[in-house]
Amino acid sequence: MPLLGRSDLEIFPLVLGGNTFGWTSDEETSFAVLDAFTAAGGTMVDSADGYSHWAPGNTGGESETVIGKWLKSRGSRDALQVATKVSTHPQFKGLAPDNIAKAADASLARLGTDYIDLYYAHYDDPSVPLVEAAGAFDALVKAGKVRHIALSNFTSERIDEWFDVAEQHSFVKPIALQPHYNLLAREPFESSYAPLAERHGLGVLPYFSLAAGLLTGKYRNAADVEGADRARQTAKYMNDRTFGVIDTLVEVAASVDAEPTAVALAWLRSKPAVAAPIASARHVGQLDAVLRGATLELPADALARLDSVSEGIAAA
């Protein structure tokens, strides 16, 4: 398995999104998905302390709690690499040092573990000097509570600044970047973030890899999306090019005898900066196509078609 960035962390070439756990996937279903994922060789689950405070009756931390219960039930902390994030839990918003420390302890308690494998600054907090935020993450690593750190939803300028601060103060440096990147959102990642990732040796783990389900091939026109549970999530992709890309994706999938889901993930894996796409499955039935995306190798002509139809398409 490949190493993540410039670290010693070996990961399966697909990360399981834990955003559905405790939300659209109940505990029993979540356990089944985790069992199937790890049985297939999967190594890392991606969560956040804020998942899923937006759901009725939830307060945040539900995903971490489910993962923690699964780890305890399986009796082996080494059964899974846990990635989680700080800054969006209603009780722990932002990146103030004291908040980071308290949020990390709360995540550790929900996960039922004494360390987090990969801990993200989920969103930038311009109100906090980066030297303070970076120092707080460094303290967690030095305390043994976090193995590695990572960034998500930062501008390229702020990422460069984080590395400058880390170099100046001998802080631990991030090893991974989690950006919005998929066939329907190629910019600004390809022009701004891919070179940055190469420059800093960051492993890229894209979120929204399947564009909120549009790249599964289930939705072929705007009418298919209207009234669907994910209409709000897919609104950002509703533009003139979207369904042309999806049509080509479905055609390419048929030509290689694979699900559009697998092809969309395989396309991401073909990009040099990408270590592993992140994709979730609400139930085990969705997992087969996701897992095939971890091993499917697309022929050059298929990659060329997908590259051409989606070239320059920007995230909304």
C-alpha cells in the first residue's frame, strides 16, 4: 500500500467516508459497512467532530461515537486508521489553541481511543494566528494524542503560511490535504492545490469524490435530482456541463464493464497528487462499486475522454 505524503502511514487507495454514520446509516448498518470495508483491505475511515450536528436530534460527534463503538466491539484499535477533524462541532468551533485541545480530548473520548491517526484542521479560522493553531496541533502530536496532522478547506496561501510557521518554529508539518475535487469540480484544485501538494509533499485525499452522488450515474438530468434527498447537496453542481460529463462517465463505465462510481473514483486515483479518494456508503450494497474504485485501472483512451469532457470545470 502507498505511503500518505511524506509520512510512514500506509493507506489503502480509498478512504471510507464516515459522514453517514449516526445520520443516514444507523449503528447496525454502519458496523456492517465498516466490517465489509476492512474485510476488503480498507484501512482508513474519515470523520469529523461536527458530523452530524445538522441532522434533527443530533448534536455533533455521532459519527465518531459509532466508530468508537465499532472499534471497541472488534477489540483491536489497530483494525482501523481513524482520521477526524476539529472546528465545526457546536461546542468546539474554530482553531483557538484551547478549543483544539478540548475538542481533541472530546473526540478521543467518543472514539474510545488514546490516539488519532490523522487529525485535520477542518476549516481555517482567520481570527486565530496560524502560529497559535499550528502550535496547538504540534502539542497534540508531542503528547501522543495525534500521530499526524492535515488540512482541509484552507486557501493555498494559508497552507503555504502554515508550512512557513511550522518551519520557523520546528512544529510538526501536515502530511495530507483534503480538498473538494472530482470530475465536476477540477478547479481550483488542479491549478492551485496540486502544485502546492507536490511542493510540500502532501498526500491528497479528495472529498465529494462522487459529487454528492451525481457521479454514481443515478441522476441523468436535472429532473432526476429535483425532489431527491440530496437536491440541496447537488445544487452546487447544477450547470450546463454537468450532465454532459455524467453522460460520458456512464458511457466509459459501460465500455470497461464497471459502475460509474468505480470509474469516477478510478479517474481520481489516476491523478499523480491523489493518494486516495474519500467515498461513503450508506449501506453495504453501495460498497462494492466504491471498493472497485480502489483497484480499477482505466485504459488511456477512457482517461482521455473523461479528461476532455471535464477539462477546466470549476467547483461552485
